[in-house]
Amino acid sequence: MLQIPALEKLVHELSRLPGIGPKTAQRLAYYILKSKNSYPEKLSESLLRVQSEVHTCPECFNYTDRAICKFCEDPHRNSEILCLVEEPSDISRIESSGAYRGRYHVLHGVISPLEGINAKDLKINELMARLAASQNENNEKPIREIIFAFDADLEGDTTALYLTKSLQGKNVKISRIAHGIPMGSDIDFIDDRTMGRAMENRVEL
Amino acid sequence: MLQIPALEKLVHELSRLPGIGPKTAQRLAYYILKSKNSYPEKLSESLLRVQSEVHTCPECFNYTDRAICKFCEDPHRNSEILCLVEEPSDISRIESSGAYRGRYHVLHGVISPLEGINAKDLKINELMARLAASQNENNEKPIREIIFAFDADLEGDTTALYLTKSLQGKNVKISRIAHGIPMGSDIDFIDDRTMGRAMENRVEL
């Protein structure tokens, strides 16, 4: 439609981004064309820099630009607790709460039969190897607890169930973050499933 | 927050795009990191390619990758009618209607005192020069009509008013595209201003 191959190619590449449809991609491409201060070069540079500098940590699979990520490196963190998350972006959400000082392990997805994602596509074998290595008798601080911090949806529940089974008999406590009424919210506006969970998981005072 | 400079830079550059907030930019950056088939290189390449290949047509200021754009080059188009648009993207909207076969002139914006955009920031001097050149006595097909195809908002109206004054006495007919009820729409749901315009501009049958 635009009949300018270079522009059509840019629209095509931009429309591959999540949440960016062809119409938005076209708007972005026109914005980029109109932009000043060599914005296309800067964006292009930062794309290549991310590609070359950022990789996953060999220990926990979080993103990092060092040999090992800052959470794995930090000697003040508790190595006996491991928090399992779906994506690296979940870590910053947990960190900013300040409520957790253990280590992390990123699965890079959840089990989703509908999308064809199986346990072997995730960093689960790596988790098992990490747990076994930590339980080596020479290690004074083996992993004692694994916390599941998955999204509160079907895929998160499936993954939690699968991992609970896989971790049986491995001498490790398993927990998951609590589901319930969000802080500061009005009980009137809570949906049925959340209220159900909140009742079920009520805490004795 | 991410504490990976390369990733933070990419989020920063992405969040400069229109409609992309910091949260969306972060989601896009993570998507780019996770992407396969060297997507960052492809996107980076297409950004640089657009930057180097695409420029504005010296005649009408539409975007093109040739010396002169295809609308200015096409000998079958009517050189006696000129359609004025705000942005190059408006041209494809008009073209796909198939209702116009004249030439174009892109202003690259509209007069907007609030945003500090004055007449001199637009391709208005270029329009005047183009009109004058076409009215050279050796030219058999001077511009006889100029159509304003601006957005139906305050800035569009201001620009139309300014140009109407500037073009007075220049021996050229001035028109603007019609405002009224969109085709296929239900009269019940039309807003007051549109209905007002539709009444005012009623067409005798």
C-alpha cells in the first residue's frame, strides 16, 4: 500500500511486536521517519547492544550483562530459599516489594498444552540439576524451600501441579505465593474466584 | 530498576515512540530479548534502511525512495488539481478510496499555536512557490483547484482559514472535503457538531 519497500519492511518488522497491529506499526514507522536527532540510529544501536550484551544467567536464567546475575552473585541473599518465576520481568516486581531476599530461578514460560509448551521447553531440568547440586553433602546451605510465584491462571496452576509432583521426595519444602484480596481493595468489587480463594486460604489470627 | 544498562537504554528508546509508555516499552524490550531468528538485527537493519533510503519528494513532500514520488511522476494524474494533506499517511487513505486522481502536497503538520507550530514550520512557502511556478505562462496545465483534506478539528480549521487568506487573489479555486454523516452510519448516533455541519452543508438534489 505504501509502495516504498524500505518503509513497508519497517512496518512489517514493527508489527511483529506484541500488541502492535499493522495500523499502529504504520503510525510508529511514520513517527520514526519524522523523528529528529538521529532517533532511528539510536534505536537501532540499542537493539544491537541488547542483543550482544544481554544473555541469561547460567545459574538462574534471569537476564544479565555479567558472567553471573546480581541476584546469584550477592553473598547477602539467602541461598536456602528459591523463588520460581515465569519470566525475568517478574523478578523486578517481586524485588520492588522488598519482601524477598532469597534466590531466583526463571522458568522462561509456563506449561501450556494449548500453546504447545511442555515441561521440557522450560528451565525445569536446570532447576532439578540446581537443586541436586545444592544438596551435595559438602554444601552447608542447600535449597530448603522453593516458592512458586506464577500468574494466578490455569497455566500457572498446571505448572505448579507438575512441579509439586516432580519435587516430591526431594527433601525440599514447597510453597506458593498467596492468592487473595489485593491490599487496599474494596470487598464489594472482588470477583467470585478471588473471594473463593481468599476464604479457602484464610489465615488464623 | 532493571540494572542492566543495555536493557534500560532500549526501554528508554522504545518509550519515546508515540503511545508506548515505560511499562509497554519494558514489555517490548523483554519480547525483543526473547525473540528468535535474529529479530533485533532485522528490526535494526530496517530502521537504518528507512533512514537512508526514504526522504521527502522535492515536489510534493510525500515520502519516497525515488528522486521524485510516484504521484508527482505519474503522467496520467491531473496536474490541475492539488490536494493538501497534513501528513504523508493521509495520502494512502485518500488513494484507497479511488475518488481522487489529481496531485498532492503534504504540509507536514497543521498550524497549532498551542504546540508552537506556525505557518512557517509547514510546507506552505513551498506550496506558494509550486503554485506560482505552475501559473507560469508557458505551462499549459496550471493548478486550477486546491482541495484541503485536513482533519476535522480546530487545527485543521485554523490551517484552512490561514491558507484561504494566503491564496486569495492567486487565481485558484479553493475547496475542502465535505464534513457530514459518515456513510453507513445510523443518524441516531451522530454527534451534534457533525449533524450541524451536515445540515449546514446540505446538497440540493
